[in-house]
Amino acid sequence: MKKIRVKNGKKEAILINNLRKIPQNSVIVNRVIKDVIRFGDNAIRKYTEKYDNVKIDSIVVDKAEFKKAYQDVTITQVNSLRKTKKLLEKNEKMLMGQLSRIKASSDGITIERIVKPIGSVGCYIPGGRARYPSTLVMCTVPAKIANVERIVVVSPPMKNGNIDPLTLVAADLCGVDEVYKVGGAQAVAALAYGTRTIKKVDKIVGPGGLFVNIAKFLVSNKIAIDMIAGPTELLIYADSTSEPEIIVKDLISQAEHSDDTICGIVTNSSALVSKVENEIEKSLNSSLPRLDIISSSLKNNAFIALCKDEENAISFINELAPEHLQVLSTNPKQIASKVKTAGVILLGKYSPSAASDYCLGSNHVLPTMEFGKSKSSLSVLDFMKLVNHITVTKRGLYTVQDCVKELALAEGLPNHYYAVKERFRD
């Protein structure tokens, strides 16, 4: 792990952030997007064979595949998905219930803000070196509660040409309308521009690797996206009372996602640093599952930031804007109250990020790459829009006529005023 001695907080965080910038002009991703626009389904098959090493005949997942998927999973796995879904539904319904119609009236002017769902959404569900049925739940449950009419899922196929069976079961449980065997930048392009098989959607949501996030960024001038989500980030705030065994287990739990995961510790305890380093050395042994991914992630991307005091640490955290922030100190609420930019803040020993990835009722699709400074976790809010219904009486318009006149003429747009004036010509 890299060691950083933090002096002012912001400067050192910027150095970490520079490691995770998305290249805005990716030749490879641009080529994929252009090919999908031009060649449609044929381009999808071409790039699926090239990048996933899979030849697919049909892009669409049919009813028979859904039925077979249930034969390849256990009842305990299905029940765990149901529990995750139920807990998330509870929280999202509570949020939805607070978004009632808002009405404001004064002097003949009435404005109603009405919540309406987005028409269609495409949910990107990663595959590759792990499977993510839990991510499907996180993406589709809020969309369903928001009453999105058409919910589409795309996910890369396995080596046998099929989508992971537990992911298909999750799609069935969540009432997904369409599922397609495609991942990577080609999936994002298909959702954004449409092909003969995959009809375009109004918004793309879901986490992904570098190519997926570059693709989302590049199509965002054509279609709405939720955020840049992925690769995984975890920052742990710890003090001299924190348990190094728990810290290291939590780092490993996130590092196992992929070798580009960024995990770090911020602390003002030099004694803790030594203990954590010793614990990591003990933990990375041949019996550890996914050792190659974890070792690569920790070696290349992990860091320990040693700060002079709490204020210094908070400055570092707020500049870094981590996806997950775990607070394993004696005063978690005090620390959390000063953090403004984390995607999610997990307070105390019994609130690990590993559990929040599954079944705490929170959403694990979170902003990464500093987007926590302006974005929130995925929720029903991402699948709805507020539409203003405005009704003005004759008297109401008359009361603002002079205001329209002054501002329209000042801006050099006199026809705005004339359009209002015409209504009072008699």
C-alpha cells in the first residue's frame, strides 16, 4: 500500500483522484459506439465475440432461458434475493411517498409540480470476473416503484453464451420487461441509439468498468445517464481504537471486486498504520479466495493517508469524495456530520460496506470518481421528473405584464413582451 503523509488534505487527495480519471477521448470506445450506430446487431455480435470470447446467436433472453435459470440456483439464493428486494422496496416506497404533488398559488398564478416517471430505462448489470444479481435488484427496484413503463436489462454473457442464471432469476423477480445478452461499450451504445433488436431507452443506469463508464460519458450528450459508477472505492476513517483485523477484512471485501478497485485508510494514528500493514501481510495468503485480484488491487491502488489531526483528515475525505466511507472511530457521528461528499457513509463497527452491497435496504449503485460531490446513490428520484403545470388567470398575467416588459426589453427580446401585451389589446 502507498503511504501518504497528508499536510493540507486537498492537495494529497487530488493526487489520488488523478489516478481515477476517465479518458474523455477513447478511440476504442468511440469506434465501438460508431459501429453499433452503423451496423446495429451485427456490431453487437462482433464485439461480444472480440471482448467476451463468446459467439451469440440470439441477443434476446427468451422465456425458456428464464425457466431454466431457476433450475440452476438454490432456494436459499432466491430467498436472499427476495429479502434484498423487499428491504430496498421498503426504503424506496418511503421516499416515493414523500414526493406528493406540490401546488403553489398567488395572484391568479397557479403552479403544480407533478411527479412523472421516465418512459424507459436501460440497466447495465456487470459480469466478467464476478456476477451481480444484487446490482440488478438495485437498478430495477427503484425503477419499478417509480412506475417506469419499460425496464430493460443488458448484461454480458458467460462463456456458454448465456447470462448468469441468478441474474436472470433476479430479473424475473423484479419484473424486468426485456433482457439482452450484451455487455461493454456495445451494450451502452445499443441502449443509447437502438438497434433492430434493442430499442433505445430514455436513460441508462448502472455501474461498470472503464469501457462502460467511458461509453456512458460519451453518449451522455444523446441520452440521460445516472452517474459514473465504478470501479469500486472504499475509504476507511480509523483511529487508535480501531481494530486492524476488521479494517483489513473490509479492505479485502471491496478489493475483490476487480483489480482497479481503489481502497484506502485515513488516520492520525501512526501506530495503527503499522498494525494494518502487518495484518495485510498475514491475510494475503494462498487460502484467500480471489487472491490474485485482491493482491493486484491493493498493490497498485491501495493507500494509507496519515494525517496530523481530525480536521486534516476531513479535508482529505471531502476532496477525495469516496464512493464508500466507513467510519471506524470512537466518534463516528461527529466525523460523519462533517463529511459532505461521500456516496455513502457507514458508521461504526457493525455497518460494513460489505453488508451495504447486499441487504441493508440502501442502494449500492453509488457515485465514484469524485462525483459524490454532486451526485447521490441511485433511487426512485433517478427514474422520475418534475413537470410544472402552470395555469394563469387574466388578472394574474396582468399583474406581471410590466415585469415581463422590463426584462424582455432589457434582454433585447421584445416579442416576449408583445406576446403578453396582445392578450390585453381590447
